[in-house]
Amino acid sequence: KSQYQSLDSMITIIQEPQQYTPAYNPMCYVVSSDNITQPSFQYVFDVWIKGVHISRHRLPPRVVTGIAMLDISAIVGSYVLHDFDINSTAVDRNLSSWTDVYIRLGEEYAVSGVLTTYINLLDTSTCYAINASLEYIEFTKWASNTYTQGATRKFLTNIETPSVLSDSNLWLYFIYQTPENISQISVNTYSSSGVGINIDNFTPISLSSSNLEDTFLRVSAGTNALKMLFGNDFFDGAAYYTITIVDITSTFAFESKRINIIDENCLYTNIPVHFLNKLGGFDLFNFKLSNTKESDIQRKNYKLNGGSFNSSNEYIYSASDRGVVSMTTSVQDSVRCNSDWISEEENLWLKELATSPVAFAEIEGELVSINITETKFVYNKKENKKLFNFQIAFTYGFESHRQSY
């Protein structure tokens, strides 16, 4: 608890969000004051985001307890976006997918009949809202130190073992409070029997914890970027590889992330889909089996009378007359694609793809925005189905139009 005390008042912060918290889940501040018996008393909450005063909120004390609670998630959510760039390599900063926020607390009450506002009496701790949105039960168990503390802290993804092809782009997102301690990113390749083949590393860009933007990062973990760093033959004979962030003070700073290489049986045109996951990073899934493409065509027509005047001012009719004319024609392309056989863990994780608000299909090395159109998600379990795959449909994030008449 933090407190402000003067001769006239004592404000206490009873509860505030964790230092790193999902921006799209409740961000609640609970405060109390010993001044609630003052006439016309209200708590004053001033919200500051990235050092800028955003809004002021006045709340009366609750009956019986006298406390006040303010949830600012609806405000903060509009200040976080996402970071994704197919051309990013090595280590990059995530500049848009988080924001810092704190509240300056005050009071307001009548003094000799005049409503008087006392502001900036006490500041809450600064918290960092990340572009995460958890399901309710997940949020009740949220512990930010899972992603910010310890030698086995996690990357911002819920897939334990991602899969890539030999030409895949993939990034791992993470939070690192002392980024200047990163000495290298180590990459090890292994055969299907677990025998080590190659090991190499690369060093990150210059980072410092004194710069907040340096603590929210992503590292290139796909085969494409790593081949550019280590050579095209780096993955020869490899069935999987690991990415490890090495800290100068504790050797290992994060979980060692295993990534499987799944090139076999690529008989169809693969569609890589990158999607915003629940934790604010971007995950990859490759749809390796058959896919079908359709075009939904919408026309707006108007009618004309047949016939026209000729050069002799005679009104004549012709088989080429157009009685119905297409004024506008719009085309919306859609794709339904299929995965290979997947595990129960992968199926559950892919709910994040089915519900993701931001996704891109990677086509010929370029990102194409897509909108997921599925309205249902099926939870497949091994005891119900020994083998299962995953299907999804999407439309492109744009329409095409034909000529207008």
C-alpha cells in the first residue's frame, strides 16, 4: 500500500495492477481516504499515459466501505497497437504494443461552501500495459513475473514448440527489464535423434534499461533470417533447433525455445499465416495441405430502356442493346485452408488464430492482410479423435472492383 498523508488527509492505494499487465483486461485501482466525511467529497483520478495527462475522473466513495475503484482498461486499450514487420531481422524493438501508465490521485470537497479540488496528492506505481487480451479464467491467474523474471521466463506465446518450414519467417516476442545484459542469442540445430549438428550465435542491437523502448523486444527465430545470418547450409540435416537468449550475469535468461522443422510432405502450396496472439506477440502457423479459393461477386445494376436513335432520328432496336447495366461490381476473395495432422496442444493454441483480430497471410514474401471469418471453434481431443487437422477460412482485407458504367 502507498499512502499520502498531510495534516488534513490520508489517501491510501489499496490495490493497483501488476507492473506488467494486459491492456485489454481490467486495470483496477482501489483507493481510500480518511476525508470521505467532507461535504460533496469525491476521489479524483488523473490518468497519465506516456507522460501525457489523458483524462480526469471523479468518483464518490462507496457506501459502507468509503473506497473507490476505477478500471482504466477501456482508456488504455486505445493506446496500444501491434508490432509486426516481415523485414525485421535479428532483434527489434516493439514500439507500439505497450504503453506506460500511472494515476495521480486527489480529492474534491466543499470548503466553506466552495467546491475545492486538491490534485497530485499521490502517484500510483507506473505499470506497463501490453497488447494482451486474456480469457477471464486466464486473467485471474495472470502473473507477470512468468514473463519478466527468472532464468526460465517465457516468451510471449502460448505454443510450447512452434513449427516452421526451411523458408519460414518467425519472431519470438519478449520483455527484458535489463536488456543491456543480453550477451548473445544462441542457436543450436539437432538431428531427429537429438544429436547436435551446428551451433552459432548473434549479438543484439545496443540496448539499455534506461530506455523503456528497449525492454519490449522481438527476435528473429525463423529459418529465413537465421540462414541469412549463418549461411544456407546451417540447417542441413536438422529436424529441430533451439533459440536461447544468453545473459552475461546468469547464462540463461529465458526458456530455451525448441522449434521443429516440418518440410516433409509439402505436396500443396503452403500458406503461412501470422496472427496476433493473446499475449501481444505474433505467432506463425503453416497451412500445408489443400486450399480452395473463391470469389464473392456483388453487383449493383440499373435498368435502361432498349433502343436508340440512329443518324436519321429513327428509334431502332438492336440485339446489342443493354437493358440492364452493371453500375458497380465488387469482388471479395476468400480462402479455406487446411493444416496437416496436429496435436491436441496445437489445436487448443489455434483458437488464438481463429479469434485473432489481426492476421496476415504471407504470399510470395509479402504480407497480405486477412480477416478470419470462422464463427465456431471445435475443441478436438485425442480420446475423441485420434487424428485431426485444423481448417480455417479467411477473406482478404480489401475488395477489388471492376469498371463502372
